[in-house]
Amino acid sequence: MAWLLPEAGSRVLDLCSGKGAFTRDLVSEGHRVFGITTDAATAELIATRVAAATILRARPTQMPFRPRWFDAITIADDRPNIPEVFPEAVRVLRPGGHLALLRTTRDDTVPWVRRLAALIQTHDPTAMTSTTTGPTEEELLADGWFVATDAKAFRLWVPVDRRTLLAMVERRLPVQKLDDTAHRNLLADVGMLFDDIARGHEVKLPYRIECRKAWPDPDRQAAEPSVTIGIHLHW
């Protein structure tokens, strides 16, 4: 958070995802947080969970905010078609403000994680194969909305006990469809792997957090003096 975002007390717009965990983290860091989501149920859920944030139902391609108002805009998921957000992001960011992207992916460079993946993939070839890390620097700069970027990666270790690891494997639909013998054998193998690597009562799943900041083209910011809200109202 310290690297990705401005100093505490900044005005931050979060393009909400999931159940609002990242939105809650922004508030806990002392920022003044606004959030938008297109889904009414999600907006209500996050507004309830994060009472200190202002949550609105709105499209990220039609943000109901005045130009040059936010210190940062955060996107913390693998949102499809992120470039569609760029024009509005540039419009509502203040001069010097930036887009802040965060992606969390599993770190498969750790040997025991590769062993776990190999076990599961014998029955579910699609398991543990995603490597999505969000837009590259070239993609952010491609259309000229942003003129500079910076990136930094962090590693996160998440404690997992034996029961939780087995439950994670069992939740996969292809695993649920296995016959009884194959199901038991897979869980036994995963349990043996856990027992082989565990220290104490847990293992630590490694994740890689990819953070990237992008700064808008100031000329494009200056060219957007107003925004239409609804049909008739303008800032």
C-alpha cells in the first residue's frame, strides 16, 4: 500500500471487486475512499462492510465524478478490458494523480507448489495454470492516455493448515466428479505432501503481488472540462 498509493488522507476511487476486501484496506490506510461497481447487490454488500467508504453503482466507463478530482484510482482484480476505463480514469484524476493496478497470483517457482500442481493436474489439467498479471507497460502506454509507468513486485506468504489445503483441492469441480477411489487417492497424496513439507501445523502458500502505477497525459486531462451525469446534469 505504501508504494502503490499516495500519502494517507488522499482521495481514492476504487473500482470495486469481490466482496470489498481491498476497498476496506484502502479505508484502513486512512484514505478517503469512493467505490464504484455496476452490480447493485455488490454495491450494497460493500457499502455495508465498508461503511466509511462511499459506494456508488456506476459504470467505470461513465464515472459520475467531476474532472481532476482523485489522487489515485485503484483496480485490484483481473478486470477484463481495462483499456476501456482509461479515458474516464484520465479525466477524473487530478494532475499528478495516478492509476494504481494490483494483481495477486500464485508463485509457482516454489518447489512444493509445483509438486502440488502436478498432483492435482493428473485429474484436473486446468488446475493451477493461470499466469495472468494484468496489463503490461506497453499496453498501458499504447493509446497515449498514460505517458509513464512504474512497477514493483512483492511476495506474500499465506499460512494454510492441512484441513484448509485439502478443502481447497476438494472445491475444484473436476475433483468433485472423481470416482470414490480416485478421490480418496488424490486427497491422500495431497495430505502426504502436506505432512512432508509442513513445519508445525501449517504450510505457507506463496503469492506474488504485481503492483503498477501509471500517470496520465496532462494534455488529455486538460482537454476534458466537464462530464455528463444522467441526461441533463453537468459538473
